Amino acid sequence: MVLEDLGSSLRGTLKKIANAVYVDSKLIKEVVRDIQRALLQADVNVKLVLTLSKQIEKRALEEKPPAGMSNREHVIHIVYDELVKILGDARELPIKKQVIMMVGLYGQGKTTTCGKLAIYFKKKGLCPVVIAGDVHRPAAYEQLKQIADQVKIPFYGDKNEKNAVKIVKKGMETFKRNSDVIIVDTSGRHKLEDDLIDEMKDIFKTIKPDEKLLVMDAAVGQQAGPQAKAFHDAVGITGIVLTKLDGTAKGGGALSAAAEVGAPIVFIGTGEHSTDFEKFDPAGFISRLLGMGDIKSLLERAEESLKGKDAEKTAKKIMSGKFTLHDMYDQMDMLAGMGPLGKVAEMLPGGFLGKGKIKEKDMVETENKLQKFKVIMDSMTDEEMNDPNIVRASRIKRIAHGAGVENKNVKELLKYYNVMKRTMKGLSGNRKMKKNLMNQLKFMN
Ligand code: GDP
């Protein structure tokens, strides 16, 4: 796994903090040096390492921990927070009609990613199509066609045409009226050369893309920075797809490049197969890297004091009777990271999650069920999430297919939603229960 070494060094450093008798400036300086060394070894750009470590040191020395948080927890939290910050805010591609231009050097995984993206949008209920605009790599046409045929996605390409602009122009005309998401593959080269840049700009003018995604191999190392910048200068990158995160590369170069360009990483590729593709979430990524499972209990207390306000907002929204699947999803997210599920489960409608007091075995089952529900909801469109009543037989089939579950699981989710909604409505008349739920939600967050 990419960044495994970095992860284990950083985890070691955090454990050092957690076990320290005193958190003083000596420890902080030592920790900062450890972090610098770990990041440099992972190929993270020197300038970025210096800025980041300075910031960690400054905050750790100057900031006072919030009430209820120990010095150790506070320093760990700062390290985590600053690492998340360099990856930028999380960004999801909108689920809507759009044109997406894929750019990147040769062999980075661009063509593979076109297929992965198309499947992603298909699962969301849109109609994606792909256009083969890579005219320089002879196999690119066949490769993209094969992927498109496999997953039944319309494809346009012309093996005999060497002018990429002509191909994409024709492709756009072909798909203008009968598609939602047009994904355009473009040429990669071994090196960034002027003619590649010119071709890219011409394609850009022809297709007027909404999104310009840079595909970058996590193994690319220090040259990632100048590369990303050149692509950014030419077309204005709106998102980065980091591929081959399943490999053994150091990965820090690619991450630095993303930070330098300031474009968010939107997806990661974790294998050659078309389903090895995940939305990217900076906080989740860093948590995994730092093994936050271990250190989570320390950080939870920190988060609690910061997030109290959000919980109240969620509770108020639920109480207002406007309860959508989005709300349910958020709620499940809150449930997922929580220890005492039994307490919360008592408040959920009976039948699905078991009645009354919940046993350990049932709790595991419950968590599996919630997880499955989330996978199903990931395959639903925004419209369906906002108004689940429109989900009838044919949509159920599509959603089940997308999520890799059976129709009956989707029906079960819908039934659960309806029970939940009714319960929420019932609650809004009952002041005592309302207060109780508010407290639970606050506690949950
Ligand atoms: P392009 O030249 O940028 O279009 O690159 P390709 O899509 O042809 O990918 C180059 C090679 O990388 C192929 O063998 C792909 O199967 C492989 N590849 C692409 N993405 C990933 C990934 O996320 N993980 C792994 N392990 N291999 C990948």
C-alpha cells in the first residue's frame, strides 16, 4: 500500500506523544523533527514539509488546549488537523449533466479512469458516454472501447483519424442530445511537450469542459509538481484522480503536487479493475494513514466540544418532519463511528434492528445492515435521496444492481426509511422524547 511507511512512522510519532509524561517544548520539537523526516522519506516536497512542520510547531507551542482536552490530545489533534489541511477541502463531482476532460501523461491510468468514472456516473442513474481522444497511443482506442463495451457505455472513436480535435468534435455532436456525462479521454505522452499542450488547449476549446481532471500516478515522485502545474496552466485543473494507490510507491510527490496546484483530489484508483475506485475524503484518508482507530478515543473528546452545534442542527431538521434519505444517511454516519450502539438502537424503530435491549451479536448484525444501507444509498441519485417515494420497481432494480445487492435489500431500506420517518413525525408531538433524542444526537456527534 502506498504511504505505508509514512503511515507507520507517523503512527509511531503520535504514540510517542500519547505516552509522554510531559508535553513540553522539547517533546514538541522532537515530534516535529520526526514528522519532517517521515514526510521527506515519503517524497513529500521539501517546501511543503517545512511549511507544514512549522505550522504544527507553532500551534503546538502557542495554542492552549480547549477545555476538557489534555495537552497530548491537543498536539495529536493539531498534527492530524494540519495534515488534513494540506490535502484541501473534500470535493465531490456533482451528479449532473456535464462534460469531463481527462488529462495526464502516458501510463498514469487515464484511460482506465475514464471507464471507472463512467461506471460511477452510471451507478448514480446518469447516462455517461466516452470519447476516445487519445490518438497517440495506438492501444488507447481499443482499450477504451473494450471497457465501454464491457460495462455497456456508449463509445465514440475513430481508429483511422489522427486529428484528435476532429474526433472529439464528431463525438460531441454524436452524443449531444442523448447523454448526460460526456467523458473525453485525451492523449498522454512520456513528457510534457508543446504540441501536447497545444492539442489539449484545442480540445479544451472544442468541448468546453465543465471538469478538467488530471490523472496522476501515485508513484510519480518529485516531478509531479511541475507536471501538474503545466497541466493546470494549460486548462485549469478542477480535480485530481490519484491512481495506483494500491502500489508500493512513496506517494508523497503526488500528494505535494495536488497541494501545490490547489486542486482537490476527487477520486483515488486502488487497482486495475473497474470497480477499484473510491471517492476521496481528506479527513478519512489521513485518519487511516495515522491509524486513528487507535488514537480515535483521544480525538473524540476534542471533536465533541467542537461539534455540539452541528448535532443540534441535525436534530432540529429531523424534528421539522422534512426527513430525507440524505438525513438518514448522515444519521447512519453518526451511528457508524459510535461506541454505545445499544443505547441509540433502543431509540430506533423496532423490528429491523431488534427490539428492546440489544445483544452484542445483534449489534454486529445491525452495523452490517447499516453499512449495507449506506452502500445502497450510494447508488441512488440526488432526486431519489430527496424523494424516496419515486423509487419504484425499475429504479429498485437499477439501484440493487449498482450496489451489488438484491432487490429485496433495497425494498428493506425503503421500508426502514418509512418507519423511521413516521417515528420522527410521531416524536415531534412528544416533548419528552424530543428532548431525549436531541440529547442523544448531541452525544452521538
Ligand atoms: P493511460 O496511458 O494514462 O491511459 O494509462 P492506462 O489507463 O492505460 O493505465 C496504465 C496501466 O496502469 C494499465 O496497466 C492499468 O491497468 C494500470 N492502472 C490504472 N489505474 C490503476 C490503479 O489504480 N491501480 C493499479 N494497480 N493499476 C492501475
